[in-house]
Amino acid sequence: MAGHGHPYSPAELELPGFVPQRLSQVEILAPFLGASLLVALAVWLVSGRCGGRLSRTDRLLMCWWAFTGLTHVVLEGPFLFTPDFFSKEDPNYFDDLCKYHRRSLYRFIISDSAEYSKGDSRYAARNTGILALEMITIGLKGPASLLAVYAVASRKSYSHILQLAICLGQLYGCLFYFITAYLAGFNFWVSPFYFWAYFVGANSSWVVIPTLIAVRSWKKICAAFEAGKLKTR
Amino acid sequence: MAGHGHPYSPAELELPGFVPQRLSQVEILAPFLGASLLVALAVWLVSGRCGGRLSRTDRLLMCWWAFTGLTHVVLEGPFLFTPDFFSKEDPNYFDDLCKYHRRSLYRFIISDSAEYSKGDSRYAARNTGILALEMITIGLKGPASLLAVYAVASRKSYSHILQLAICLGQLYGCLFYFITAYLAGFNFWVSPFYFWAYFVGANSSWVVIPTLIAVRSWKKICAAFEAGKLKTR
């Protein structure tokens, strides 16, 4: 634990009223991974019932868009609306025993941002760049990702262009995220483990997968124009 | 002139070694507007010689992409590579009289960032968010805009998707730019004139025009897929 009573890096970061996290890393990550797998499984099974119209790739894409959309809205959303997440005790109105589950969910939501801050303390510090990124992610990319699930399922003509737009937004966001971290000192993680696991590891999915989807959608769109050209010749 | 010897806002911003600008506002803006008009005119005339294949809209788009691409690279580029632009005297190696034009160009390039900083002092302060934005703009959006001139002229199948991708990047950048300014205190301009003329006015072109182009390209791409669907029925 550093000089200012919190575990984050850099040690001189001031977090008035800091309260240590109550949940362990496993208690935070296991529900997240479990819920994500459940969502993906549900989307996979439901999309399989669409009378065989959807290819395996389309069904996998739907799983991804449901996962990333819900992550943006449900997991990242509370970060915006609980600016003092690192100082939250359980609030009083949760002390009724029958409200145990709501309290657990609340605790989980608070702990998620606190845990991720070990890999990037700019979240705990409410860095303006991070806040702006998260506002755009939660307000635009999250809902657009959920729309993409529907667009892929119903084979809308805007499906590829919507997917490409979200992917470019995610890649732009990641690029910005990494460049600002580099320019601002590159010392926002508790240890190399958190650097690799959270800062690099957790974010790399939002570099690799959007790149693959963007390339695929780009090719499909070009092919649609090529087909149009052949037709009009 | 504020307490710290520079004209920028907020007054407490520290700019060690600040040297007042030598060029007036007119001496900075007139060459920029003049050169922009010349570029647009040249592209308009050259594109008109393409044997009538290109529509007026395509030719206007080419003018815009040439203007925005060159602005990103030529006007914004030097900002990245002259971190101390606000403290630059004319460097010694320009003191030969026959190097007058190089000196003028250099002075103009330095003054451009100094002048714009009156509308947003985060440029003079080398704010990390602004630096990251400019890196992405200069490194990716600038070259991609110049590629778009070629793509529109030669009616490439990737023309619309490329234009949409750049437009979304520009809109994402503007959104980020305005949100971070709001979160960081919204006090980066010398006076209301500079707020409206530079911060709002100069940037609004990169909100309005990319929105129009993005909507147009989005519709064209959807139409290409609709045409494909009709064909396969």
C-alpha cells in the first residue's frame, strides 16, 4: 500500500476518502466472465433457432456484439455515474437483509472500476481524457453494438456499415487510450502483472476483434460495389 | 497580457520562454485562406478535365478532401514537431537574405499554432489529449483524406467506405475535443471572440461537412447492398 493509503500507481495520486476494496480479484472477475459466457451462450442458442438463415460467422458476430455492447453499458456505465467509487462504503439503504442481492450487485459494480484502476489509475483519478472516452463508449458505442446484434440477425442492408463504424470507433478509442497513457508518463499500473493483464490484456480484445470485423466488413462493402459495377456494365 | 507574460487563458498557464507572436492575425489567416482557395480551385479545374465522368458532387468532394488532408498534414503537422512554438525566435540559420521565403514560411508555421492557441490554450500547454488527437489526425486522417481525393477521382469501390471512415474519425475527434474541453474547465480562450471564431467556428466545418458526407456515403453503401439483394432474388 502506497504513501497516500491507496494501492494505485503513481503513489502521489490523491484519492481523498479512499476505502479499500471489499471484493477479491476472483470475486470480481468470476461473475464478469460467467455472465459474459452466459450472454454469449444465450445469443448463440437463440440465433441458431432462426431457421438456418444465419451463418456461423453471423452467429459469432452476434455473440460478440451482445458481449461488447453489454460490457460498454453495464460494466463501464457505472464508472461514469459513481465518480467516488473508490471511497464508497455500502450505502445505508442497502442494510435490509432481503436486499442482499442488490447490495451484492452494487458492491460488484463499484469494485469493478476500483479493480480495473489497478491496471490504469487514470480511472480512479477521473482523468478528463478517460472520462470523455467512456462517455462516447457508453453513450454511442454501447447502444450501437446492441443495435448491431439486431442488424446482423435481420440481415439489414446497413449491417456491415454499422459494424465497421463501431469497430473504427473502438480502434480509434484504443489508439487514443494507449497514446495518452504513453504521453502522460506510462506509470499507471500497480505492477507488471496488472500492466499485462488489465492495461494490455483486457484491452487487446478491443484491438484484435474490431480489426478482424472491420477488415471483413470493408471487404463485403467493396464487393457489394464491385457487384453493382458488373451489373451496370 | 496576463500575469505570466503570455496572452493565453487561463492566466496561470506557465509557458517558460514565451516570445510574443511577430505576425498579426491577418498575416496568419490570409495566407491560410488564400492557399486553401487556390488548392480547391486547382482540384476543381483539374477534376473538370476528367472527360465529364465526374459529377459536380464528386468534384466538390475532391476539393474538400484535398483541403482537409492538406490542412491536417501541412497546418497541424508542424504543431507536433515544434513543441516550443510559443518560444521560437527566428532561428539563426535563416539569417541569409536569400532565405527570406523559407524564413517567412517557418514564421508562419510557428505562428499558426500560437494563433490558434488563443482559441484553445491546450495547444500551447501541450495537453496530452490534444497531442494524441493531433497524432491520429496527422498520421492517419491526413494521409487518408489525400487518398480519398484519388479514390473519388478514380471511382474506386472503396471510395464511400473510405470517406465514411475518415468522417467518423473526424466526428469522433471533434466530440472528444469538445467533451474534454468541457470537463477540463471550459476556459481556454482569450476572449469570447476567440471562443466563437476559433474554438467553435474553425472546428464547426469539421462537424458539419463530415456529417453530410457520412450520411451520403452511408446511404450509398446501403443502396449498394439493397441492389445486391434485388439481384439475388
